[in-house]
Amino acid sequence: MDITAFIQKFEAEFEDIAPGSITPSTKIREIEGWGSMHALIVVALADTEYDVTIMGEELKKVDTIQDLFNLIVSKRTSGK
């Protein structure tokens, strides 16, 4: 898994995010229209695509797309 593929999957989950508009340094909470529904979609994406469970408290600590990617990778590596 690489960050580029992750970003493409992330963008595909949201109708209101233009493909190519997200970068690793994009701050998640600054994405236009970001809200609790988006957070639930991210949790579902991590579960279905990467077999990783993200808890709400973990997601609250994530600032950027790179941080989210790193969290998912670390959980996949550790088997959690």
C-alpha cells in the first residue's frame, strides 16, 4: 500500500472531493464539508479496504491525510 493509492481510494469515497485535490499534507478537518459523516466513512474505508479498526479517539488525533495513512499502516503492521 502506498500513499498515492490510499489518497485515490479516499477521494473516491466522497462525491464532494475532486479527484487530485487531496495531498498527504491536506488537513482532514479543513476538507470542505468535513463532518461526522465523513469520519464514519473513513472508519468504514479503513475496515473494508484495509481490515483495520479505527477508534474515534484515534481519528481525533489524526491531523493530515499522511497521519491517517500512517495510522492505518501501523495498525496493519501490528495486526491490530
